Amino acid sequence: MGDQQKAVRDPVCGMTVEPDASTAHAEHAGMKYYFCSQRCCDKFVAEPSRYTGAKQAEPEPAMASDAKTVYTCPMHPEVKQPGPGVCPKCGMSLEPMGVPSVAPKTEYTCPMHPEVVQDHPGNCPKCGMALEPRTVAVEEDDAELRDMTRRFWVGAVLSMPVLFSAMGAEFWPDLFAGFIDPRNRQWLEMLLASPVVLWGGWPFFVRGWQSLVTRNLNMFTLIGLGVAVAWSYSMVAALVPGIFPLSVFNEMGVVPVYFEAA
């Protein structure tokens, strides 16, 4: 009796196959593969690289460069320019014309274990079945959104104590005066609010200034002026209160500030 070959795994369905008993087999890249049925063998012959784990070169989606892509404003479609930027009329970010916001991507997953996902062909580590391709949409990376989200959360963390301090001193002045000196409280609000205004609100100031330069007043003009006036006045009131007349001072002996409004 000749030596019996060891059992092997069907690369298509993952079943264990006895080579001596298998009637379906095929060769690829100098190796012989055995299958549980002719159906699995035919699938392997049609796409051998899919079941052997070899990566197939996928065509890269044609993406136009920013220099050649025309960008336009969703609110003012007559505004067009090559490359990204902001609308000179309303300050909104320009969007590319004719470029889809999502790009297709091929990933491979197991039909029995959908939680198994990878970016190249192969076999499921749980059941051994060949992974099957599927096309998913990948949203374009939005750097501006990530930047504004980061500014928002940092600003929110710093602004909450300022809001609590200002409203508490407004409704319970004696209680807060006994807890912290009113002038020291103003300095604390100034230290917390200034990074929010200068760093968190910087994009609004830039677009507000552009609206003045181009003489296209918009919401950024209003936001920039409102924040700048409230913060500038409060800075002067906190740093040099002596320049204000006595009639401006409140019952706590300080000039009111509006860092929470800024």
C-alpha cells in the first residue's frame, strides 16, 4: 500500500479534503490544490489569486488634482476658482465641482463572520472560508471639519467655567464675592476666555476680515465684530478699570465684563 497523503484544506470553501479521494484538483504557480467538488475547483480556476491570498493590483480611482479642479460656493454658484478656498461673498468653504464626495473602496469579508474585514484577499481566521470582496463608499477626509471640531471641544471645556462664574456672580453676587474676590474672578475669566476667542475663534476673524476687504458683508462680519467688541471691552475693563468713570462700577466695586458673551 502506498503512502497516503495528508488531508488538506479546500482553498475555496475551507473544507478538509483527502487528496487520494478527491477527483477535483488544479495547479497554480507550481502548486497542486485539491477541492471538495468540481464547483469549488471551477471557482478557483476562474480566480486563483483570490483564493491563494495573492494581492491583485486594483486600479486607483482617478482623482483630479486640486490645481486642476474647479471649486465653487454652494450658496453662490457663480463663484468659481481653481483649487480650494473660501467664498469671497459669504465666507463658506468652496466645494469641488464634478468630484464625488465619496470614493469606492474594495474590502474583503467573511460571509459567515461579517465582523472579519481586511483590505486584501485571504481566508477567514475563524472558519477558514475564502473572504469575499465587497465595495464600500469611503467619505473624503474633511480636514476643516476635524479642525473646527477640535476648536469646538477645547472652547467648550474652557467656556463652561466662564459661564458658571459670570452667571453665578450675576444671580448670587454676595455668595460669589465671599468665595472669590470679584477682581480675581474677572482675571480668571479673562485667562480662560482669551484662548477661546483668539484660537478657537480665529477662523471667524479671518473670514470676517476678508468680508470687509472684499466689501461683501456676511455672517462672519457680524460674528467677528460682536466677539471682538465684547472681548476687547472686557480686556480693558479687567486690566485698566481706572479709566472708567465711577458711575460704571457696580456694587461689587468692579467694572462689569462680558467674557462669557465673547
